[in-house]
Amino acid sequence: MDASFRQRSEARLNGVTPPAQSDHGRRRRAATLRRHPRSGLCQGSGDTLRGMRMLLVIALVTANALATAVQVRAASPGALQAEANAAAAGDIPDNQTFLVFANRRMGYSMKYPEGWAQHGSAGAVVFRDKNNVVRVLISRGALPSLAAVARDLARLGGARVVRRPQTVLVSGAHAVKAVYSTVSAPNPVTGKRVTLVVDRYYLAHGGHRAVVDLGTPQGVDNVDAYRLMIDSFRWR
């Protein structure tokens, strides 16, 4: 115990108001607090550090949760929709020429009909001819279970499940296939709506997942052409 503190204590016991602590005394007291880790000042600093660590942990957990949510949304694409204003689409001819689309950035290739319009790039590509529509979406992930695909389909707004998910082989590899349908908005002139029947395939390789939707207007027969397209899908 320093002399200054002892003098003030004795003064209080004798009923005498102790003199104000000098600057020298305050400096000595501050030095004493720094030397003793059990002091209130050091304890407060420790609490502050622990609080900062806790906030950092919470921030990291929140960031991971947001990243997971983004990944889930990327792997669960919405339903294809036809365009009511588009011209009527016919069957893809038996003598149709197919070209190979190679997406080197996403690491896959697939055949598509010559003359079809192509939109998008990287992880989202669409091929279209009137209301014949094929879409390929790539994200990170493994091949989903049948139950996970069923949950994906249940979340598709405005879609009706035509065929429940089932395991199939695509080019010798396991995949999951399901079929759903959607109805377009009415044509503003005729009021006619177009029903689109969509074959959806889930494929995966090397930590990447592909969701391939092949849509055909109801009443149009593209079975053989779409089978050729999905069987031509290759991871590179």
C-alpha cells in the first residue's frame, strides 16, 4: 500500500477531509493498476476483448449462413414459362442439324438445334425457338436426393408436377429426372394460354451441379430431339 493512500485512510478515520490527490499520486495509482492484472481496469479491458471476439464469431456465422442461402437459391431455379405472344412451335424435324455448345468457363458441353437463339452465358444459358425452350443452370453442389428434388418442385411458383422425381442414367452417369408443367399468361389479343411441359434433369460432377430444363408446348413431340440433347451433355 503506498504512503499517500495510507495517509488519506487515516485522515478519514480521524474525521478529517483528506487533501486532493496530487498529480504525482494519480500517476503512481495508474501505474499500480497497470502492474496488477486483477484490478478493475484490466478486468474491464478483458471483458471488452471477449465481447469483440464474440461479435466476430457472430459475424462469421452470419456470413456463412448467407453464403449457404445464396448457394441454395442458385441450385433451385424457377420454372420455365412459355410466351403467349410467340408463334406456334412445331416438332423439331427428324433431319434437324445439331451443333455443340461448349461452355468452357462452367466446364460442360451439350448439343443444341442449329438456328435456335442463344441467350445468357457462364452459369445460365437458354436456347429457344418460339416456345421450344432449353435452359442450363450451373451451380456448386452434389447430385440431390429424390426428396430434395421433390422439395425443389414444390417451391416452383405456378408449376404442376406431372411426374415425380426418379433416378435415371444420362450417358452412363446417375441423374435425377422430374417432369412439371406451367401455363403462360394469356395472349392480350386472343386470350389464349400456352401450356409448357418441362423435363427437368439434375446432373452433378466434381462439386458442380447442372439443372437442365427442356420445355415443349403441350401437343408438340420433341421426345427424340430432347433425348439426343440431354444424352449429349458432357462435363469437361
